[in-house]
Amino acid sequence: MIFYIWIIKLLSVFVRLSGLGGATSLPGLLIEKFFPQKIKKLSSSYKKIVLVTGTNGKTTTQRCLRHILEIKGKKVVSNKSGANLLRGIISTLIFDRNILGKAKSDICIFEVEEATMPFIVEYLDASYVLVTNLFRDQLDAYGEVSKVREYIVNAIKKSPKAKVYLNKDDSNVNSISTEIDNEVDYFNIRDKRKKAIFYERKLRRKHRRNVDIVYAGRIKIQEDLSTEFNIYLNGQIYRNVRFEPPGLQNVYNAVSSIAIASDMYKLSKSEVINAFSTFRVAFGRGESVKIGKKSIRLLLVKNPASLTANMNMLLCKRDLKLMIILNDNIADGTDISWIWDAELESMSKTNIASLTISGKRAYDLNVRFKYAEIKAMSKEVEPNISRALDLALSKLNEGETLFILPTYTGMLEVRKVIGSIVKLSKFWQ
């Protein structure tokens, strides 16, 4: 097995050096195809395995949890590139092997694509399962929310020893507790503004009435869109915690991360404050880039919930400079009808100074904006992302920020264009 691991590692290094990609899935694809019986052996050497699933927030949550545990001094591996299918998770396990083929880490944290959950639990014995939320997402790939929920419930049933953490504010998530026998805890936020989050409110369900283990309150959104809030955890209060990822939606990722971390290990107040204050956003999830004296902020959107949340978050911005990229590649979801489910009408009275619409389906998005009655002092529709970025940046004055809301492949493409201008970290780093 060691011989095959090193052959695969060398192949992956070649792929990265050649500029063909990050090789975040190739090693796992080879193991999955030729040595599937070895997958369980790869995962069996870890003391704890955490699976993070749900529609939105997986990448930020797994990276935040990893950061907290590393502050605690633990050796952790995670699929921080966001490669969350079975092959990406296997690749992460392979890259965590040393020269003798032994694991370098003690703890695994994997974000798992929802439909992959029933398969991944066949190979990994989860210690914890965290469900962030369930929104309408890529109906062409997964179907309705009820189907996605079924995938997750079935996966948890195959992991009877796992402790489960559920978002109490999402009825489709908190009600999972009534269908499983696992130990369950909840996380949530206590803020009236959460009513604007795009939960499927029509599906009201019952849930176990456990006491919330952790929640956030007294939430303040800062000028740079970061947040400051109090964390209430097991009777303790951590006041004025700063968290860089933008918007109310990312507070959920913070509190769910600390819930699991505190269950694993006793955390001091200084460790909690230090972990959150030093955590930095994942690529494309609020990432900020400087180009000369101008700035770019990347805010990934991939479904009605994330588009609505990010647009609502930007309501407070005066003279907003905005670029939106809509692609319909496989990784984005080929059915773009979801743009009509997003609640964009609230932006109709926003003072948008410039709006640039790009991507393969730019003209479709332009029609959606027209029906939402969203107006801008200056508007451009340019499907070519590189040209569109040049147009959008030309509308900025020194010291201003361009907010870019791209779908997944649009985010990778625009990062590549930005990376040709200034140095960016690779998405798998």
C-alpha cells in the first residue's frame, strides 16, 4: 500500500507543477477505482473523525473547526480545498501520510457533499456529524430538499456512535433528531435579523427538546462586514468575539465549530478568543484582494439562499460597486432557474453605483435583475469574465471595493484572472 501511495503522491505533484490543477481529487479517484478495500484502512488510524454536511457553510465550518483545534495544539487534517466528494476525501487521507505511510494527524475533519454522505459513512466511522442547513440547491443534481434530507438521515443512521450537532433555526435540520437514535445537541443564533435567512419555513417539523449547547447573541455587523458577538456556551459567556467571515450567515459556522471543539477538549477563554480573532476566510468566501489602491471582495453564491444572504448583506453599502457571475457548468448546477427563487427585490432601492453582470448565463441574470427592478447608475453585461473584470475595476476609484458574487466555477475563473495580476494562494492551500 505504501508503494501505491507514493506513486499517487508523485503523480499529484506532477499535476500541480504542470499547472493542470490542484490534484485534490485525482489520488482518491485512483484509490476508489483500483483499491476501494483500502479506504477503510486509511481512515482507521484517526482518533476522531468529524463530518460536516449541509447546503451552505461547509467549507468555512470545517476550516474554522480545524483552526480552533490547531490553536489547542492538536494535529488535524481536513479537505480545506473543499473537495467534498468521496474521491476528494480519500485524497486528503493520502496526502496526510508520511514517508512510512502512517497518518501525520490525529483528527480528521471532512466537509461532505450531501449526496455523498451515505457512501462516505461506509468507509469512515464518524465521531461527530454536523448539519449546517438545508436549502434548495442544484435541483437538477439532487432534487428537492426532502431528498437531500433523506440522504443525511440515512447516513446518520449508519453512524450510531456519532454525536450529532444540528442547526436549531432550520426546521428541516433540527427535525432530523426525531428520526435518529444518536446523541444530539443544537446550535443557533438569537437575533431578529435571522428571519431574513432563506429557510424553508413552510416545512414545520418537530424536534427533540434538548437545551441549546451553544448560541450567539448581541451580534454586530461591522463596516467591513465582519461580525462581533457574544458566544453562550455551556453556561459560559465569551464576550465581543470578532469573526472575519462576512455576514450573519457565517455566525452559524462559528458557533457550530466551537460547539464540537468544546465537546472534544476543554477550551480556555483565551483559546476561544484567539481562535476566532486569528481565523481567516476560505478562498472565495469573503476573501479580500488588493489590486493597487483598489480592493476586491469575493462572495461565493451557489443557490437562492446564498445569493439572497449576500445581497441582503450588501444593502448597507453606499455607492455599491457590484459584479455578479453566473455560470451553468456541472459544478454550478446546469439548471439556473434558482435565480428566480432568490429574493432580490429588496435590492431595488439600493444605491448601486455600478453593476457588471458576467458569466455563461449573464443575459439570463440580467433579465432576472430587470424583473427585480434593480437599477444601477452604470450597468454592463459582458459574458467574458476577464473583460468584465476589467470593466468593473475601471468603475472604481482609489480606496473603493468591488464586491464580486460568483457561482463556483465563476469564482475559480475570476480568481485565476485576479491571480494573473496579483499573487493569490492556491485554492487547495
